[in-house]
Amino acid sequence: MKVETGLSFTKMQDQAQYDAAVKTFFKHKEAVAPILARVVREYAGYTNKEIVSFIDADIRAEEDPVDGGLKDIVNRNTEMKSLYEKVVYYDLKFEAKNPKLSNDKILVMLHIDLEFQNQNYPSGLGYPLEMRAMYYAARELSSQLSDINRESRYDKLEKVYSIWVCSDNIPVGSRDTITRYYIQKEDLLGTTKYDPRFDLMEVALIRRGGDNANGDVVLDYLKGVFEHDISKVEEYLGPVDTTVKEDFSMMTGFAQALEAEAEARGEARGEERGRIEGGNHMLYKLVQDGELSIETAARNGGVSVEEFKKNMSLCGYKLP
């Protein structure tokens, strides 16, 4: 069953409104828990309900009911400024309890950055997305120490996760994949004791876009979210309260408006657009103008030569 929205749109709303609605839905702790359960190693074996209790949790409040207290993620300052560095804008940034290092006396947090990315082709972005994700994680880690000096408490640093959910414009070979990058100890000479506190940064990329032939749970959950199927979403979240359902309905309404406007212009949206465009008109133009070979352009676009030719023709460019 699809959620019905009472919203009536006479013209397409700005893409930014849809993006904002997506972030609003995922500010609910219940909504983000299935993603954390899949990619946060510290949460392996925990239920979604337990993970909800970890988000912005205070260890001194463990006697309270798991479903008590705030229901929404407290979105930390999403703009990070530095005098000599680029300003970084995070989608959702919050903290959650690290159960592996916390105990009755010590509360250790995970710092989590959750990003929603549309463009996934390196040729369209101008860089590999993994490198941006690592930069975001490094900036969040460095922000925990406001001043670097001899008194800096490096031992107080807490682990950072940068998690990216990619839904559109994904190269064929990367669709339906989940990739993790993390710090790993290697003894080159002799053996030293492993200290889990040194595992301070981790990046995870969830790329959708296929038919989820492996039946992965988080890909199935995200399919329900981005295809606006509340019944599928509730398979993972359980019955959701009115506020969550209203935010889901709002996201659905904006998505339907975007799709209707795209259809009116004779365009495809989302995953289908990614299949048709191949992610980058610039490559098509370079090939059309004779400045780039089809083989090189297809390789940069992450598709076969035949698929590149097909996509190029569908987008109205002339093959050389």
C-alpha cells in the first residue's frame, strides 16, 4: 500500500524541498536505525529498538523505557567552519552511544554523519565520492579538538562514521553495493596489543539502483522509503506514529510532484534517469565534438560502450 497525500501541487516544487523532506523523515530515530544496524560495526547484533535507544542516549537514563524520551535525532551543527579550510555542510549529524566502549561509569559516543547523494558518477562529480566521504569524516574527527596544543586530549577522541546513501545516477557495476572503509591495524614487525580506541574513522557507501537480487535488508528498506511504500517501511520499523507517517507522506508528496513535472517535460527521474543519461551530458558532448573517444567516455561513465552509445542517442546527441 502506498501512502496517499492530501497535498495538491500545480507545478513542480524545487528539488531542494524534496531533499529537505527526505532529511526530515530520517531525523526520526526509528527511520535511521535500520541503516545503522547494517553498516555500524558496533551495532552488530542489536535490534532496531536498542539502536534507537543509543541515539543521543545518556547512559544514566538506561532505567527509562527504551521507547521513552525524544523521538527525533538532535541534529548537531551541520555547518563546519574553519579559518583555513573549506566550509562543510552535513545532511544529518548526530551522536549515538558506542556500546562496545561504554560501561556503567563511562559513556563513549559515536559521531555519525548521514548523507544522501544523488550524483554518483566520478565524471559528474569531478572526484570519487569516497574521497569526499573520508574528508567529511576527518573534519568531524578534527572538530572534537578545538585547539591543537601540548594539552590537547587526543585520548578523548571518539569514533566518526560517514555514511552515504546513493540512490540516483549510479554506474551499473556499482548498483546494489555496500562498501566500507575503515582503519585496520597491521603489525609489520613483532606483535602489539590491539586497542579498539584507535579505530577512529569509518566510511560506508550504500549504493542502490538495482533489483536487490541478494535480498539485502537495508536495500529493501530503502527501496520502500524512496518508492514511497509505507507498508514496506513498516515491515522494518513496525507501526509508526502519526508524526513519522506525516513526514513520510510529505516526502512522498514532493516526490510525486517532481515525477509528474518530469513526465510533463518528457523526462525520466531517479534511477531510470540514471540509466538513460549515464550520469553526465558533458561526456556526450565531448564525444559528439570529437574531443573524446567513445571508449574513454564509456569507461569514465562506468558503462559499456554499447550502453553509452544508446544513452547518448536517447539524450539527443549525435554519434561520431
